[in-house]
Amino acid sequence: MARRVTVELRKDYIFLVSLVMMKSSYLLAACIIGLALFAALFMAVVGGAASILRIDAAVREFALARPLYWFWSTITQFGGPVILIILIAAAMFLLRKRRQDLVLFCGVTAVGFVLNIVFKAAAGRLRPDQVAGVGNSFPSGHTLMATVVYGSLLVILWRNPSWKWKKALWLLPVLIILVAWSRVMVGAHWLSDIAGGLCLGVGIVAGVLFLQGFIGQWAKKAKSARR
């Protein structure tokens, strides 16, 4: 009897994994690609790859001209702690009755915050301009946190049926790109820093979404089995 139950549970698990993989394969792919690109950039930066250094130096030379500096210094604040803390607090308050969305938002934000600290310490890379920012350079914290916060809000608003302005959501990825590029233009980061922040941020958002879908399907399966 116990063996039969074990076999049935194993079959249910295999079915569940197959179902989640089919439905969320694009999320898993985005997570793997994002994290793989980040890992490649991390190794290149730590190893001092000549190709990365040349590209960073070339873009840095362009950024030294600082065209529209006032614009970029304003845009960069949307990835800074003041605006993001206010936005995170407001989002948590508004999502307090939507547990699934609240878990997603808090999970993505917390993972992004922790990994930003970990990888900055691990890379130990100096900024191109030490006056323009505090702490190590890789990955860009503004870029990473903008990606996870605005990216998770994009997902939450997109799957919310009551949100009527879905066509306006393209502004969020545009804002993420602008915040990322602003970090180069204000002299706070190298190009590879913002690329690393974007890749890691996409990997985190996609990974947490994938895990949330897997756990949700597992919970539904377990609930139906108890009936």
C-alpha cells in the first residue's frame, strides 16, 4: 500500500513538473539566460578581460563629455534609494490584500537587494569616478534595483485584470533602460556594470516568477488531492 502511494506521488510530481515547465518555459529560459550572461560578465570583470576593458573605456570616453548631464542626473534618481524606498513602501501597502503579488514583489526586491551587496563585495571593482557614487562598481545597484522593482511591478500590473492602461506599461522597461544608461552618463559606472545589473535583474524576476508558478501549481495539486 505504501509503495503504491509512493508511486502515485512520484507520478503526480512528474506531471506537475512537466505542466509547470510547459507553461513557464519562457520564464525558466529568461532566468537561465540572464544569470548565464551575468556570470560571464562577472568572470570577465573579475578576470580583467581586455575586451571588456576596451569597450568600457570607449564608452567612458564618450560619457566624459556629459551631454545633457542635468537630464541624466535627474533620471538616475529613479533608481536611487529615496524614490525606490518610497515606491516599495507604497507598493507593499497597496498590495497588502493581494498576497500572491505581494510575495512576488517582496521576494524579487529582497533577492535583488541581497545579491547586489554580495556581488559588489565579491567583484570589488572600483568606480570610474569615485565622487559619483559610493561603494564598489559591479554590478550597478541602481540598475539592478530598478530592474527588479519596476520589472516586478510590470508583471503585477500586466496580470491584473482591473488595470486598464496596459498599453502604458511599456514606459516601465524604457525607464529601466534610461536609469541604467544614466549611471554611465553621470560617471558612476562602467558599461559592463549596468549590463551586469540588467542581466542579474532579469534573471531574478524571471526566476522568482518561475518558482512562484511552480509552488502555486504544487499547492493546487496538494489541495485537490486532499478533497
